[in-house]
Amino acid sequence: MLTGLLFVSPAVIGFILFAYLNFRGVELSFTNWSWISRRPPEPVGWANYQLVLQADSDFLKGLGRTLIYVLFVPVSIAISFSIALLANQAVRGQSLFRVVCYMPAVTGAGVLVAVWTFLFSVDGPVNGLLRSIGIADPPRWNTVTEWKQVAILLLLAWGAAPGMIIALAGLQAIPKDFYDAAKVDGANAWQTLSRITIPLMTPTLFFQLVLGVIGAWQTFDIIYFWATPGTQNADVSLWTASVQIYQYAFAYNRPGVGAASAIVLGLVILVFTMLNFVAQRRWVNYDIA
Amino acid sequence: MAVTTATESRAYARSRAAGNRERLRLGVVYGMMILLTVVLAYPFYYLATASFKTVEELFRYPPTLIPETWTLDNFRGAFEVVPLLRMALNTFIICILVVTGSILSNSLAAFAIARLRFPFKNIIFGAMLTTLMIPGWISLVPAYLFWRDFGRFTNGLIGVNMGVNSIGPLVIPSFLTSAFAVFLMRQYFMTIPKELEEAARIDGASYFRIYWNIFLPLSFPVLAVIGIGAFMGGWNDVLGPLIYLSKPESQTIMVGLSYFNSQHMSVIYRGSRFAAAFIAAIPVLALYFVANKYLIRGIVLGGLK
């Protein structure tokens, strides 16, 4: 009996610490405490929340920019699903192909951004390619905000390939009988995909959507490297909600505002997750197979 | 006689048509696989080769596939900007400790939850799972304050700062389990036959011995996944070291990479940035090429259950 408790004691300590820190985070969001103040934190009621939620606040702007990445999640899933369909074909060399597909997930954002910003520089390889196919005045990817955003989305699209591993697992869990029956009935490839594969894949797609949306709301690493605060690359017009939280907490010396922003972000994530679970009833099939 | 020939030739024609279709399918599949492989692998190839190019060659279009003149100047430049090898060593030490911590703590907790009976088991497991739902951003500042006080505490107690400005805040949490890893390992442990431990119990083995001598050796695939994941997570982490470490010589390599974004970097340091990114990518890519079999299988396991 006690052995079990002893074995999980690190987990229990971890949970208590986790609960305590989050409780302190909520508490902090109602105070005006700053890193340099010598007095104990004073309660300021909802002032931090009012600041965070007033129209045109830095945080809301950040939240709006983050929404772009959230809305991109279905595109990423479609990419990983299409690659999984390809990787599920019975041809030689598939295991090598899978190894290549997962590579983007292995290296950190710092490495990827270093390569990406160069590939997309004014006279870089991407613009060279664009010029060679007749586009005389290709975009200035590293200076115009909108084009930076496009380059980031292209990086995310490229980085969606590793998701094919999960999609592939879903594909391979579909019983062969369904495809045999479809073949007997004379279904063509498109019918098989739309009537069998996609409906049976909906639980996997839903799983990817829920986790993808939660992760997208917290986009930090890529933006941190692309628009690093305090450097020449700093670009406020790219900062996501989490970069703003980081800035409030540490750079602007307003930890209470940072904490309030984080709680708002947490609630946004909660609402989106709940919406996903409500909406799934309309499109996810659990009953077949 | 004539009828048979007609059927045969029709069957032959049909099989030839099917053969053509099969060849077309193969062609399309391989064409797309090759295209995707090029698109996915090219940035890595580019990173590796550009690190050895001269600055002049770096800006040439079309980019040279193989450096015309190999140079180590970029690496020299990178070492001038930041103490890169020192940073790689720092990161490596953190990763080794994080891997140790997550393998030990998560497997022990997962073993207890999968196999032992103890009070509040379901409540504890449920509480752990709630940690997955709350974003870490809410505890960002309180965690910093906690580790600052913890550092003062350990400094007073044993004369060693294990809080802010040490690797403590990056390493110690891995010894306190992560709900996702516990969940993944629990799933795996449930598939190990009960007869094994029953026999060991009869022979008088303690639960710790059962865990250590039976469960751990049988669980290599899942331990590998957790270990590789922890290593990559530790190596690529940027927020943690950014907050908790301050001096360049104690920083990790990912934060080191961000130093190349600062305003003092001119064009000649473009190559250095590549070299630094290349050095930062090698360990995780090498680990991945050695162990991708386990990693991919583990993702499938975690993604479906």
C-alpha cells in the first residue's frame, strides 16, 4: 500500500507545485506587483484584465495574430493527411520516406528560422526561383510584415509533414475488409477515399485538430526567433499572444498584466477546445469499425 | 478452340491494361515521394552545405549544391559571437539529467498506477491529467519567483544555488513526472502479463525489484520514446533557459542561436549563423537517425490510445 504512494510521490509533489503556482498566477493577475517594488503586492481588482481586454490592447492584437496560426491548423492537418495517404501506398522505400517526413519536427525553431529567413531573403534561393519563372519583382519576405507572415505560414506548412505519422497510424488501423468490400462493389478511388477512408479517419483528424489548436494558441518559439524582442529583428507586428505575455511578465515589468493575459489565453483555449468537442458530434464517426 | 483464344487474348489485353495502370500509379506515387523528399530534406542539406561556404558563395544564385571552396570561417565567426561549444556542453548536461529524471520518475509512477493498489490512486491519476489542460503561461512568473526562493533556500541549506541562475529549474521538474509520459508508460505497462510479477511475488521479490528487474527491461521501446522525447525537448527548449539562465557562458545552444539576431550582426555573420544552427542541429538529428524506429512507433502508440 505505502509502496505505491512512495512510487507516485514525485508526481504528487509535482502536482501540488503545479496547483500552487497556478493559484499564485491567478492571485498575481489581480495585483500591481512589479519586479522592482519593495512593497508587498497591492490588489487592483480587475484593472489588469481591463487593460488586457480593452480594444486595441497589445495582448488582443497578439491574440488576433495568433488566430491566423489557429486557423491554419486544418491546413496542416490536410497536408499531413495527404502525405500519409502517399506513405500508405504499397511501394518500396516507404520506411525511408517516413524518416524524411518526420525530420522537420526534430530540430528546434531556432535552427529552422535561421535557414528559412535566409532561403526567403531578398536575393535568396526562393526569390531566385521566382525570378527564374518570370516574377520580376518577388516579395521582400524579410521586411514587409504581411510577407513575413506568409513565409512563417510556409514554414508551418513544411513543418506539418511530421503529423503524417499520426495520420498514417490512423490509416493503418482501418480494417482491410472495408476496402475489399468497396472493391467488390466496384467503387473507384475517389469513392473509396470519400466514403471509407475519410469517415473512418475522423477520430484521428479530430485528435490532431484538438491538440493542434491548443498548441497553435501558444505559438512562441518560431515567433521568438523570427521577431526576437530587443534585437534588430524585433517586429511587434508579428508577436503572438504568448510573446506578449512574455514581454509583459519580464520586459515591461508588469507581471500582473502578464498573468491576466495568460489567464485570458487559457480561457480562450478552453473555449476553443469545448467548441471542438461540441462540433465533433457533427462530423466525427466513432460508431463504425 | 477459336473461342479459347479469343478469351485468352481478351484476358491478356485486360491484364496489360491493368499493368499499365499499375505502372502509372507507381510513377505518380514515386514522383510525389521524390518531390516531397526534396522539399523536406533540402533545407537541412542547405544548412549543412551553407555552413562551409564563403560569404560570397552564400549569396550567389543559383545556390551551389556543393561548396566550391570549403571554409571553416563561418564556424570561427560563430565561436567569436558566442561560446558555442560551451553552450552545447551546457545543453548536453541539462539533457542528460532531464532524460534520467523523466525515465525514472515517469516509469516509477506509471508502474504504481498500472500495477499497485494504494489509497487515492484514481484521484492522483486524474489530478495529474488535469495538468495537461492548463497552459504553462499562467504559472510563468510564479514559477520564476518560486525558483528564486528555492535557490536561496538550497543556498542556505547546502551552499549550492539550485534555483534561478542554475540548471535546477530546467532539470528538477523532470524528476517530478509529466502526465503525458506517465500516461504513455501506463498504457505500455498494462500490456505486460500479470503472471510474470505473480511468480516474482511468490519468490519474495519486492515491488521495487519487480519494477527494476522485470518491468524496466521489458519496456525498452517506451522508455526509449520517453528518453528521446525528453532529450529533444530539452535540447530545443528556448523559453526555459531564456528565463532561468542569464550569463552567456551558462546558456544553452538554442538561446545562443537567438544571439545571432541581435543588431550587431552584419552580413559577414550570416554564414556564422548557419554554422551555429548546423552545430545546434547535429546532436538531435544524429539521435533521430539512430533511434527513429522507436520514436515513430512511440508517437503512433501515444497518438492512438
